[in-house]
Amino acid sequence: MRVVIVGAGEVGSTIAESLAESHDVVVVDIDSDRVESLTYSLDVLPIEGDGSDVETLEEAGVADADMVIASTDDDETNIVTCGAANVVSDAFTIARVKSPKYLTAWQRARGAFGVDFMVCSDLLTAEAIVGLAGLPTAQDVDTFADGLVQMTEFEIPAESPVADQTVAEADRFDSLTFAAIIREDEVVIPRGDTRLRAGDEVVAIGSPESIRDFSSEIAPRERGPEDIVIVGGGEIGYQTARLLEERGFSPRLIEQDEDRARWLAEKLPNTTVLNSDATDQELLERENVGKADVIVAALTNDQQNLLATLLAKRKGTKRAITVVNTGDFAELFEAVGVDVAVSPRKATAEEITRFTRARRAENVSIIEGDRAEVLELEIDAESVLVDRSIRESAADIPEGVVIGAITRGDEHITPRGDTVVREGDHVIVFVDTEVLDEVTEKL
């Protein structure tokens, strides 16, 4: 596949890195230094210029491209780029936008603006935050099969009763499968006698109810959150509060700008909006922020997010989820006390990357920076699984693969050795990246 990526920032570079190995990738950016630096590390064709300009796109060979991905930091530029590409080529176009207003307009008429697929980074980030906020110790959450199945990465705390149990001892749920254990740099496919250790990250696939039950088993002292405080009423903070309201929560939101705080109060009827500075320690004391179950730092400045998070944690807030706009800071933030760092750029890059792979799968979740994937595949007549039990199919499936769940219509089926897979079933399968191509071909 020939892919033209417009924008060589963090999002564009991450996508290029993901695709360069198996596709012809052209990267266009107005900044010559960015383009040049990419060519040192990746096998891509660099083009310096304005990607929204038809002549630049033609220079990039857009007429022969299968896909154009517009991933600059400017929403309008990305939309115009897709529109321009649509005029001079038949390439599939993907636009990254931050503002949900463009997504709302596009959803009313798919294909509008010449955009075939639109990714809204702020909404995507808010959805990730809300998924993580409801599950103590969760590091990543994704849903499959129209919400029937959930994949979650849980970190096992040192004090967890699950630590030092075998998988067989910990597996007490009818609709849950332990798909993998991420142990330092190793991906372990668990067996019944595999022992869970503190610090392990367990990839669990199952019904949302069983995932919540397992979350309670990992950290029984942690109740579901009741008091959630959001710092920053920008688009991510607003969308997070709105989604939490939809799930029955009544969060508190701290916004420093008076006009914005007034607007938020009008838009969010079940949210208590506080017009103040979240780094003001007197405010934190007065509003008992230290007693909150979760703090979400969603300011646009990384350093302010970290400061607000650490102050709240120092006051006693149990869990901190922090937006990190510079992806490289994520690991550092988690090392100094942030429980989960969420990078909008990383989440956007993964969403676009997963969509490029979704042409062979219904849905994809990327695990641990592309070391493994969880795929949702619809079984057809050519699959090695069809009309056979999983035990019978095992010899035709490579190592590093775990079938985590099956859905048949609206029914969730927990896969066991004697489960027979039927044509039309959706299987949610954990796959080590090394055997990805082989698995998608066979399944």
C-alpha cells in the first residue's frame, strides 16, 4: 500500500514508523528539519511543502496513493488536505481533528469535506480517561463487538490478593480470559500454573461485568469512584465531564477562566464547576480535593498538569490520570507519581494506525507500543476455526495467540476447548505481533 502522511509531528511520525516496514510511505511537512530527521530513522520518502497544496500532493505521488493521512496539529489544514487529495486522487482519506464540532458535522454526512474517516483526538482522549477512571489499577481499556467484550490491561499492585496466585486460582469468572501477561520486556502467554506477580500487567478479555469483578478482585479495598475531580475545562476536560455525566457521575471541574467556567456550568448540569486555580493549595484544602477518588488533570500545559496532580496526590487523592501532550513525558510522569498518563497524540496515532489495519479486522487494540494486538475478526468459511472446536484448531494456530472471547449475534461466548466456532461469529483474539500476518491469514 502506498500511504501519503501529511504532518511529521508526533502523530505523523508514529504512524509513519508503524507503516514504513510493510508499506511505501511518503511524509510531507512544511518544516524541512522535521522531514529530514525522519529520513535518518525510517525508510520513508520525504517531501518538503504544504500538504494542503494540490501541487505538493501531486509531487508526493498522491495520484497513485491508496491512503492519505492528514495529521498536522491544525484541524482546518487537515480537512483541506483531504479535500485537495480527493480532487486529484481516489485515495482513502483520514483526517485528524481536535475539535469535536468537525466530527459532529462529518458524522451527519460521512464523506463530507472529502474525508473518508475522521479521528477526533480530544474526544478519543476523554473516552480513554472515562474508561480508566471506573476501573482501579487499569492501564488501558478498549471495547469490541459493539460493547459486548472489553479488553483491559491491569497492573497487579504489591498488596493485591491476586499477586502470587496462579492463573487457575485467579480465574474465578465465567466470562473472562487471561490473554497475556506483560512482565518487564517479556510477553507471557499464561497457562493454568503461571503465577501472577506484583508489577505484572495482565491483559484480560471478557464481558464488561467480569472485567469489573476482576478489577475488584485485584484491588478489593478500592471501591468504584464516587468523587472525581477534573482540572482544566478545555475541550478534553469538558468532554470528560460530559461523558462522566452520561454514566451517572456528578464530577467536580476546576477551571481558571471565568467566562469558560460560566459556559461549562451552563453546559454541564450535573457537574460542580469551580472557578479557580487548581494549583492553589488553599483551594485544594477548602474543596477537600485530597478526599477525591480520582483526579483528572486535563490542562493544556504538561508541567501544570503534573503540578496539579502531585499536589492533589500529596493531599490524599487516591488515583491520578493525567493528560500528557508530549508523549515522551508519559513514562517520566508515571515514574514520579502519576498513576496513568494519557497522551492524546499517542491515542490518535494508534487510532489511525489501527484503522489502517482494520481493513482486515473489525477492530484492533495495540498493546505495549506495537508488541501485540487484540483483533476482532469475523469468521468466514475459509477460516481454520470454522465448524471446529478450539481444541481441534489449536494445531493450526501459531504460538503467541489466545482466543479471548467469541460473540454470536448478541451472545457472548467464553471460549473453552470444546467450543465450536461458527461462520459469522466474531472472535476477539490476542496476537503477538511476530505472528500477526500468519494469524490474520488463517483466521
